[in-house]
Amino acid sequence: MIITIILIYVLNVFSTQISVKQNNKAKVELEIQQKKNMETEVIKKSESEWKAQLSPMAYMVLRQNATEAPFSGEFFKNDDKGTYYCAACNNKLFSSDTKFDSGCGWPSFYDLIDAANVNLVKDTTLGMIRTEIRCKKCDGHLGHVFDDGPKPTGLRYCINSAALDFEKK
Ligand SMILES: [Zn+2]
């Protein structure tokens, strides 16, 4: 009888340990999955939420594909060292190290911090064939990329100031 009780006790302890282990494993797997989701996170908000969050100009550019008037934006003349982020979702986009004076009236960069942070989309509006740049995280319209930029890329990422936030180094 005693042996049976001991045996049941031992089996209980043993099975509890297994289930704790399984719970831990499930927890770790959940954490990995959550991390993955964060890495590929795409922000989806309603238009009224974006409207409430963004300035009127940023809303027109980022959500309605508008282009700000040349030489009107906050950053085309900005020579400060630092980092440019998407004004809607804080996605890291450009470094001041790749900014150059293109004379076009919009902030111009010859490279992205990480090409994986944007989507390039063929844009045939206004009777032109252009390549549009959209933020990968929030799908906001940023500007266009042209192939008349300086070395080493030969590209000119022509970006609306209103679509950017700047953090000075
Ligand atoms: Zn964004």
C-alpha cells in the first residue's frame, strides 16, 4: 500500500515536471513568434486615426500621395547630421550622410539606410512613369526615386519633408 502511494506521488511529481517543461517550451515558442511578428509588423490604422495623428500636410502626403510644393518643406535645406524617420510610424529611412543638394527643392538622398524598409512601386500618374517609394511599415507615400543621383548609387530618393521626422545626432 505504502509503495503504491509513493509510486503515485512520484508519478505525479514527474508528470507535473513534464507539463511545466511543456509550458515553458510553449512560452518560448510564443515569444519567438511575437518577435517575428514585430520584425515584419505592418501598421494598419483607419484613415480617421491617421488624420488625428498626422499634421494636415503629412496626412495629405503620406495617406493621399500628395507632393508638397518644392522649396517649401522643412528639410530640403537641412544640413544637420542625424537620422530621418517616417513621420507616420518612425521607420528608420535615411541618414544625413547620404543627403545631398539636388537643387530640386525636396530633401534628396542617394541611398536608404535599409532597402528592406521601403517598397518601390511603379507610378504612372500625371502622365509620367516614376518609381514611388512607400514606407514598408505603414504603407505611407514618401516620394519617388530617380536615376539621376550622384555616385555611388546613381539614385536620387526625392522625399517630401512632410513625410519625415528628423532626429539630430
Ligand atoms: Zn511609415
